[in-house]
Amino acid sequence: AQSVAQPEDQVNVAEGNPLTVKCTYSVSGNPYLFWYVQYPNRGLQFLLKYITGDNLVKGSYGFEAEFNKSQTSFHLKKPSALVSDSALYFCAVAIPVGSQGNLIFGKGTKLSVKP
Amino acid sequence: NAGVTQTPKFQVLKTGQSMTLQCAQDMNHNSMYWYRQDPGMGLRLIYYSASEGTTDKGEVPNGYNVSRLNKREFSLRLESAAPSQTSVYFCASSARVGGYSNQPQHFGDGTRLSIL
């Protein structure tokens, strides 16, 4: 079965420290991978995507993600966390469903950045 | 530029009542989606519309119906609400090219629905 896993329900980081939010996937073929962020009482906001090319993708708000095909991972990273980065983060993969290519989302990781 | 607009933002229903959730996008996107978000379960796709005039079932379609009214609007209807449908509902849209969707989806801020 094709799936996306976010193995950590919560990640706690001190402000100024680097952060990593993990994502692994299991799909056939070459996936399109996405990260979204959700703030309280808001919809999901697009952060970045990997389609093809350079394995290191840069996105909004200083976030980046590294695509690793051999480990089937797409971890989200930021060199220096801010308290305002505290939110819920979702990894998603586009897979073919019939011919429609919809997204499958992970269950989300809550990031908490403490001052 | 409003993006994706959902109405209402909050609603409380009694079991057996019906209601329609409205969604409109102003980005000229051809694809639209309805998801539900439940604690610990991420987002699950209810229905989607790849283009105007087409709708298809997603992962959890039972108890719901949809209408793609035009390119801008995609509504979700609960015919006979059940407590299991208590959730936060999100509408999204994207520009789709080909079979794979490599364009990001844009989300509304959700409808928080409680069914008693």
C-alpha cells in the first residue's frame, strides 16, 4: 500500500537550534513530495515541494527539505528555529489514483519551539 | 486575492439534519478537493473534482455528496448528519497538469462541524 509516515507526533526544539521533522514514504514510481504547515484554526499552507532535480529543496520561511531516494525520506529542516515556527507540519506525496494523482498526507507532526 | 473561501466557519447540527458546506476559489484552478481532519489522522480525502463537470470519490466518501457548481465553486453536502461526521472540513484547490499533480494545493481555513 502506498503511504506516508511521520514517525514523530511531536518535536520539541529550543529557539535558535536546528530542527528536523521526519517524513518517509512508500510509493511506486517517482513521487512528488510536499510539506505543508498548519497554524491553529487555519488551513494548510504550502511550504515547499520536490518534483525532480536537486535533492535539496528550499522553501518558505527559511525551511528546506532533503529528498533521499535510497532511504525514501523527505525530512524538513531549518538551521535556526523560531518560536513562531511552532505549528503542525504535514508531509504529503502525490500518487496516481486512476489517472488523478491526488495527495496522500501523513498524520502530522506538532513542532514546539521554546524560547 | 481571497484564495479559497469556505462558509460557514462553524456549525452545530443535530443527528439527522442536513447541511451544505460551501467553497469558492478565485485562482482559476481546475481541481478542487474536500478533506476532513480528525485528531491523529491527518487529512483524509472525501471527494475531489479534477476539472469542472467531474467529481470522484476519495478515501472516505460515505455519507457525503458533492457538486461542482462551476469552475469556482465546489460544495459538500451531508444528507443525514451523524456524530461520526464531527470534524474539521477543508476545501482546497490546485492547478492540475496531467495525471500527477505537481502543483501545490491551496486550502481554505476550514469549517468546524459538530454533530450532536
